[in-house]
Amino acid sequence: MIMGKFWAALRAQVNKLANYFWTADPIAQMQYEYDQAVAQLQDGRKGLEQYRALVERVTFQVNNDQKHVTDLESKVKAYLQAGDRETASKFALELQKAKNELGENQSQLKMHEDSYNNNVTKIKHASGKLSKIREKIAKYDADLKMSKAEAEIAQLAQNFHFDVTTDFGQIEQVIQDKISLNRARVRVASDLSGEGIVDIQREQAAEKVLADQALKQFEVDMGLVTPETAGVKDEAKQLGAAKQTQTT
């Protein structure tokens, strides 16, 4: 009784272990069962081939028996026609035995042919079922992966709350603050870059007038033009007035 309880407990633990593997990866378990069935089917096919070899041997024997019977019938007829009844009777007895052996072999052949055909039908049927099982395994595998992905996406969408109170929301706020600071720096640099532009432009204009005046004065000194023609005095007066305006 103790051993019986021990084996019962052991079977229970084995069943638990088997159930764990079944539920952990059912697709792999289905694939394993499919591979086992394919292996058994392959063994069955090899056995069927060997059985067919037996059928072929019996068929060959039946054909030989049929030829032997035909040959004996010809001999019996020939000796009867020759009037040799004694020899004809011997061949007639041998013919009788050959016909009995032929009948037995024909019965065996029919039985083997029927068995072979039945097994062929069973293997074809099993092959068709295995093909459907293979398709189911592929479909279940795809469905499981798709449902798992959908569940993960749903879980991800549920966890991603864009609220400032969550870690993700706080990180997002830090990023927005940095973006705002960078934009502020660009704006300040742009605003500061326009400071003193008017003075610089005025200084550049004054320098241009002085350069032009120096060129005209050079032309007068060289006798290329007269002061009246060059208009040096008028421009000098205008330049002096512009300088007085800037100083005031």
C-alpha cells in the first residue's frame, strides 16, 4: 500500500511537471507532438514498404502457380489424347495439388492486398490530418504572437500617462524647459546683435565721405581738376556741419 501511494504521488508530480511545460509553451508542445506523429508515420511507411514487398513475393508465387497449373492441364490433355491414361492420371493428381496450392496462395494474396490497401488509406488519411495540424500550429503560433503583441501594446498605452505627476511627465517638462531656454538664448543673441547698428552705420557713412573728400583733394593737388570743378570746398563745409550735428 505504501508503494502504491508513493507511485501515485510520483505520478501526480510528473503530471504537474508535464502541465507546466504544456502551459509554458503550448506551441512547442504541439510541434513536439506533431514531430512525434510524423516520425511514427514515417516508420509506418517503412513498414508498409516492407509489407508491399511481401505482397509482391506472394503475387510472384501465385503467377508461378498459375503457370504450373496451366502447364499440368496441357500435359493431362496431351496424355489423354495419346491414350496414356496412367501418365495422364499422375499429372492429373499433381494438377489437383497445384490447384489447391494456387487457391491458398490466391487467398493469401487477396488478404495481403486488402490489408496493404487499408494501410495505404490509413496513412494517406493520417498524412492529411498531419497537414491540417501543421496549418493549425502555424495559425495558433501567429495568433499567440499577435495577441501577445496586442496585450503588450495595451499595457504600454495604459502605463504611458502624459501627466506632469508621473516620471514620464516630469522628464517631458525638463525637456520642454531646456528647449525654452535654448530658444531664449537665441532670441537674446538676436536682440543684442542689433545694438549700436545706427552708430556703426553713421560712422561708416562718415568714413565714406572722408574717403571721397580725400580722393577729390588728391585730384586737385595733382592738377587733375580745379577746386570749383571738384566741389571740395562745398563738401568740406557739409562734412563740417555733419560733424557739428553729431557732437551736439
